Amino acid sequence: MTEAILDAVDVVKFLGAGAGRVEALKGVSLTVSGGELTLLMGPSGSGKTTLLSILGCMLTPTSGTVRVAGRTTAGAGPEDLAKLRREHIGFVFQSYHLFPTLSALDNVRLALDIRGEGTRASRAKAKEAMAMVGLAHKVKSYPSELSGGEQQRVAIARAISSSPQILILDEPTASLDGDTGRMIIAFVKEQILNQNRCILIVTHDARINEYADRILHMDDGRITSCERGTE
């Protein structure tokens, strides 16, 4: 392992207001280093999604500190958080978030366009990312023409096209069969970790435990245990 790329210390997060106010996170601390794949597991309502949103710079903590690639999110406004996301973080959402009216290639290009890439550069990087996930022959296909596993790979291509230091995946195998799910995780690990980046995966799928360096368990807004992976 190398230096910490993602770091949280005593993170507390309240959601809602008044009588409906809930303490979703209760002093969470964790560090993810370069070259590490970390799984975050726990029951629904344990705080996983809230923690993921804070680590991914979509929410700010009520208290505590978060550092992304050495930069603190303390005092960061929406524009500052968006800049951190663009520069350092790639997301793969459970529902893929592909635009149905865009081709697979254009779905990948869209993320690069948002980052300010020129048309020629974004097209070249999108094609490269599609080839990396084994879908060079599907660049013109629309999401409705792709299987679930192929759509997931397009989402991964979009996330890795900008070479993020941090890749965050939310339930990436939830809608995939066991073999396809393991193939996806094995691919992600090979492509990202050999470049000294880090991966954080929220999952309920114990079938992918073998790929983890660490497995963190959450319950009731806290990390309750940490174990080494089984690989």
C-alpha cells in the first residue's frame, strides 16, 4: 500500500430537520490507500449510501474531516466539491445512469465533455475506454441494445475514461449473474489498481469478497468491523 488517497476522520452526518432529524453517520473514520480495493458492507439503512455520498463529494459532513487526494473538503462549496469530483473521482452507479438516446460511445464521451475535453480528445479517450472494457465493437450501440453486463461495462468505461484516482462503485453486481459480476470486479481491479489508484465498492454481494484487500462492515451509522480480504 502507498499513501492515503481517501481519508475520513470522525465523520458525523445529520439528515432531515426537527423531529425527523436523523444521525445517519456517528463518527466514521477510514482510510483508503493507493493500490487498495475496499468493500463497504452492511444492511440497508446502516449509513453506507450517506458515507459514499460524502466520500464522493456529493454531500458534506455535519462534522469531521474528509480529504480527497490530499485536499480537504472543509469549507468547500458546491462548485469546489464538483471540481474535486471531476478531477479525482469516477462513479459507477447501481442503475448505470446511461442516457437512452445516446450511443455507448457518446455516453462515455459525455463525462469527458463535462471535464472540458475537446471533441477530438474526448472521442479518442472514450474509444480507448470502450476498448479497455472489451466493447470496442459496441461503440454505436444504444443502451437498449446492450445486456445488463454490457451496460455496466459502459458505465465503468465512462468512470475510468478520465483516469480518476478514486473509483467508487455502488452495488455494481446487484443486477448481474455471479459469473458476470465476478468478471466485472476482476476487470476493474486489474485496470485501476495497477495504476496505484484506489477502489471503494458498496455491496451486499459476498461473492466478490475474494477480490477485496479489506472489508469494512457498517451498522447503525458506524463502522463495526474491518477484516482483510480473502484473496
